[in-house]
Amino acid sequence: MSHKKLAEDILQYVGGKENVSNLTHCATRLRFNLKDNKKANQDELEKLDILKAVEAGGQYQVIVGPHVASVYNEVVKIADFGTNADTANENQEKPSMKSRIFDTISGSFTPLIPVLCGSGLLKALIAILTAVGWLATDSGTYAILSAASNAIFYFLPILLGITVGLKLKVNPYIAATIGAALMEPNFTALLQSGGNSSFAGIPVIPMNYSSTVLPVFAAICIYSVLEKFLKKIIHEQLHLIFVPMLALLVMVPLTVIIFGPFGVYVGDLIASGTMLIMDKSAILAGLVLGAIWVFVVILGLHWAFIPIFISNITVNGSDQLLGMLIVTIWVAGGLALGVFLKTKDKKLKAIALSSLIPNILSGISEPVIYGIMIPYRRAFIIAAVMGGISSAIGGAIGIGATQVAGGVFTIPTFLPVWSYVILVLGSIIVTALVVLMFGYESKKVGNTGDDVSSEKEASTEIQPVTSSTAVSEEITSPLIGTVKPLSQVNDPAFSSGAMGPGIAVEPAVGTVYSPVNGIVSHVTKTSHAIMITSENGAELLIHVGIDTVKLKGQYFSAHVKPGDEVKRHDALVSFEIENIKAAGFEVITPVIITNSDSYKEIQESRKENVQTHDVLLKLSV
């Protein structure tokens, strides 16, 4: 699917451009502020070529993957949002204070993430060149490269002033100037002269504001209120001159007198608190935070930690909190590697490889989370457990991050380097070995008394226990009809191979027959889907129709129940083809091998039409 087509579909299913009040993006997500979240169609969104759609942190987030910037640009073009992608109106529902805080933090740091990562990678390159003796620390080349890598951090108050200003919809250049005033030589000279100073008789405590976050954040938040007030009391014709002048006249002194010292002290307090927790029990902190970090990322709440990471780096020179949590990225990489080596499913192997590459190179874990962890429960559990263990080890060692980027090229920026290298390799290798030993799937037999309210719930509940004793066998057709590839099934859960490999049949007769000798593992309450475990260990899902769960059992009759022993060609389910079609549903029936990792090869029938005695699938171990 092209980026343009994907953008069009996403915009349609979030309720159209009229429902979008604001749009930003991060490394993998489109972050929508919607006027009415109820208008978003999550089911349709998740049928698209995306990883996941979630509502978190006051935003509706569509996780696209590493190519999110291209999709974002297409959305902006199609909807004609303009560069700030802002279409807010006074009729939209106001988000909660908590949502607004998270939204402001994420929206302010998102535009800076690329340059923060780029600077982090440049720092890593400088560290490598100096370590191998190719770059002298007293050379002009070193000084210029260091300036390039340090600039974003040193002048962070200025750049953050711009992004916070844009987010709060105030003049970003006045906001940047407020941040720049903290770096201006006349002000920094007060710090160099020592002692205290004053402004109009009010004591001023000179401080070093380079690389700080909280002072300018607080200042611009107050400035946003001040600007609105000034525009109300000053005639519109005088806005151009007097609003900027009065804003600077008020905000710069207030910042250096109140917000600046307050922000620095709060930053110091956070940094000291973090160090205290780490000193008390770094292992426990790592174990707990590492285990739950994947949940934090899924909810999009990890953005709230960015100011803490930067503040700790500024105050302490490195951040042990980020140092131990970033190990969870390598655990995700190990999980993807393990699944890649373990699975025989070509599509899942492709997903694992495509998510492993950005994980290793750029430290992006969302593709692994949404492509592997969420679809496979055991993989999720392995990631949580290994994340906790690896982070606990990182806390015990005292790994410190000197910048906020991840990926293989930033390894030299973590201290101590060789301890970090060993931890990275251990996290990847051990996690991969755990997957190879225990597998990545956790499938269970559903309860027939469970109520099924959606197709997704039905797909979730009909997952049997994986067999470890499967042998080669032939699966005959459970239906009389026309053979179709899974790619022609109008449901991504099947057409993408997410449910497993297999084949589909367009039925000509409304009866499902047993394709094997075995045991009925599960029958949905609506009788539209049935699972069988063959006597040779094959686990099959036969799913009659698309979205037929919505019929709530109408036009379906089950002839067996879970636990029944069946022979090949026994009638399992009857269904009324014409009535189902008249109700607006397709009857194409996927036949899925759900324990495909137990087989080396699965061959599909090449016949166009099949009877119940014809072989539909051949399974080879």
C-alpha cells in the first residue's frame, strides 16, 4: 500500500479531517488530537497496514512504524492542514488536565527527537574516533564536531522555547527569545562574576541554564497566558509592537527571578531523587520499571520521562534511569531475533526481520511490540520478564546514558562502555535463546460459555494449546467448494497470515466436515468457528465467513461440542449460505494451521475446486 493511500485511509477512519484538531508524529506514531474520539473506527484502522491504534495520553495514536514521517506528510497534504497540522475549533470537547499535560510534553519534544538522536549518534562517532586514536581531542576537527553534537543540548532552552510555543499556540519566536535570554552573554556574565545580583531591587540568583528543560517549560506556559491577556487589553493595531515588548519585559525578569531557579531546583530534586532510588535499590527499581516499561510505551506515556532523562543528564552528566531502561530495547531485539530463527511462517519471519533492523540500528521498539509482543502472549511475557531482569542488572552495574538516543551506533555513549556492551549482547542472546527454548506462542482453548461480541474477540479466544508432538499429515477439505488463497480473504487477520498459514474455500454446500481424525478443541458460542486438534498433533481453525460473529449464531448449527472425538468427514457445523449472504456477509472460509511453527513446510492444494475427500493441505515436519 502506498503512503498516500494509507494516509487517505487513516484520515477517513479517524473521522475525517473535520474531526482532527491537531496532528503531530514521533518516531513511529501519528498522534491525533480528535474533536470526538468516538468517531474513530479502530477496527477499520487496524485492518490497514499499520501496527496498532491506541487511545493514550489524551491522543489518538496510530502506530505506523519507521516510515511514519512519509505518511504524516501525505496526511497533511491531503487534509491541507498546513505545517502545524492544527485545525482546532471552539466546539471540540476539552481534554482533561492530565491529558493536556502529557500532550504538551509529547508535542514539545516530538519535533526535537530527530536532532536529539542525530546529535547522540554524532557523539557516539566522536567517541569511537577518539578511542581508536583517529581524532585528537585538541584538534580543530574535534572542536567543530563537538560543537555540532553538543549544540542541541547546550541551546536546548532556545529550541524548546520554539516547540513549546508552537504547541501552546503562542508566538514561537518570542518564546525562543525568552529561552535565549537565559544564554545571552550579559546574563551569563553575572554567573561568571560570582555572588548574587538583583533586578529592580529584587534578588536574582545567577544560574547556568544551558541544557535545562523545566525553566523554559514553566516560563513559556506562563507566557501563553500572558500573551492572551495582552492581546485582549491592547488594541489589535498595536499588537505587533507592544505585545512582544511587554512579553519580554515581563517574562525574562520573571524567569530569572522565579521560574528559572524554581525549574533548576526541581530538576536537581528530580535528579537527586532518582539517584537516591538507584542508591537504595537499583536492582529493584530496574526489575519493576523494566518489566512494566513495555506497558508504558504502549500507552505512549514514555514521553513524560524525556524531561527527567535530560534533566538528570544535565545535572549528573549521565542518567542511570535511562541507562537501565534502554536495555528493554535490546530485549525487544532479542525477541525479534528469536522469533525470526524459531518460526517457519514466512510472513512472521518477515515481520520479525523488518522489526529487528530498526530496533538494532535506531533503538525503535514499537514494531517489535505491535508486530510480535501483542499478537503472541508468550512473547509479551518473555519480553516483560527479560526486560525486568536486564534492567535490574543494568541498575546494579550503574549503566549511565549521556544522551537520549538508542541503537547500536550510540553504544559508546553509555558508561561504563564495556559493561554496557556485555549487557546488550546478553539481553539479545539470552532473550533469543528463551524464545528458541520455550517458543513465542501462548495459545489456549477458549471457554464455550464465553460471550463473543466481536470478530477480534473470537479470534483471541479460539487459540489452542500448542502441540509439541506433531507429525506429517494430510488435511482434507472440510468443505465442498472453490479453493482461494488466504490473500483473497477480506480480513487482514487472515490475509496477512497473522492467525497462521493456511488456505480458504468458497463453499458451495453449507456443511463443514471434519478434515482429520481428532478432538474438537473449541466451538464458538455463535458456531461460526471451530477448532480441531488432530490425532497427529495438527491444530486447525475453520472459520466460516467474514465478520459472521455479528450474526450471533443465526443461520449456524453446531453438531459437535468441545471434547468430542470426530472422524474424518464427520459433519461439524451446518450453515445457511444464501441467508448469510443476504444479511451482507461473505461466506469464504479460511482453514488455518495455528501451530505452524511445528512444521517445516505447509503445502497448499493447487486444485481449483475440491470435495471433502480431496487433500487441501500437506503438513511436513
